Amino acid sequence: MPKMVFIERDGTRKEVEAPLGLSVLEIAHRNSVDIEGACEGSLACSTCHVIVDGAWFGKLAKPTEDEEDMLDLAFDLQETSRLGCQLIMTDALDGLVVKLPAGSRNAGG
């Protein structure tokens, strides 16, 4: 089973199983990681914003224009920011590391 690592707001690393085909948001919720996901993955908010580790960012599919529009509303936006609902686990992402931002902003959700 692929794995991924969440770096929580307090800096704690939490390695979890990451079933193929699930989004980072779904994996977070299955493992009690504190990501809100107010719109339940419908790309209508930015509350599942995560900061992807730089070593992994280039391995991700490019964000859609809709995702980029929602990211513009995200709190603590970084160069490697993505929405967790749009990152789908694949074999190529086994070991993915994402960090939770300092907070979230529920704009448009």
C-alpha cells in the first residue's frame, strides 16, 4: 500500500497509508488529519490547501484553471501550494509529503 506523510501545523510528521485513487483530502480525513475540506472536494473553496514538499511538486499533474482560481483565495499561499481534493494518489506519488498551512480561509465555500 502506498504511503504519504502529512506535516501537521505543529511540525509533527504523520505517515499514513494512502490508497490509490483517493485524494489527499480523503486520505487526511481517514487518518484524522486536520484539513477541513468545507466544500467536500467540489472545488468551491480553498480549505483543503496543502503545501507540497518541493521534491514532490514537479511530479504532480498541473493544476486546472479552476484549482488555480481557488488557490488564489488560500491562506498562506506558497509556490508549491495545491488543493488536497485535486491531488489523487497514484503509485508515482508513493511517499508524497505535504505540509498543512498555518491556517485556512473559507472564502467561497
